[in-house]
Amino acid sequence: MVNEEIIQQLNIIFRQVFDNNDISVDETTTAADLEDWDSLNHLQLVVAIEKHYHIRFTAAQAQNWSNVGDIVAAIIQKQAVS
């Protein structure tokens, strides 16, 4: 259930960052799937996720995300450490 809850929250964050209420992401969604997911929006996503979950990622961690599933795993890992 945790993954599903995080995916729901990430959908809200993605919609806010991309200013597009039609976006729907799942664990397999990649930057190639979203037209506006460029390096600038990636940084904005990282910041929005960090603020929402009160966690911090290193640049290397955020750069290694290849899909939304990687983001979910990173959030779970950070929450386990906190």
C-alpha cells in the first residue's frame, strides 16, 4: 500500500510541477514518456518531492532515477533512514 500512496502523491506533485492536470504517472513512467520532463523540470520535481516528504537527495541520487519507480524506492529508503 505504501507504494500506491506514494504514487498518488507523486501524481499530485507531477501535475503541479508540469502545470498539467492530465498527467498520470506510475512506476514505469520515464522522462521520455512526458514531453516536458527536461532537466529543469527534473530539478523542480526533486525540490517539490523533498519539500513534500521533508527529505533530501544528493544530486547523484536524483540523477540516477530512470523512472518513477526509482523515485518511489528513493523516497521509501529516505523515510526508513529518517
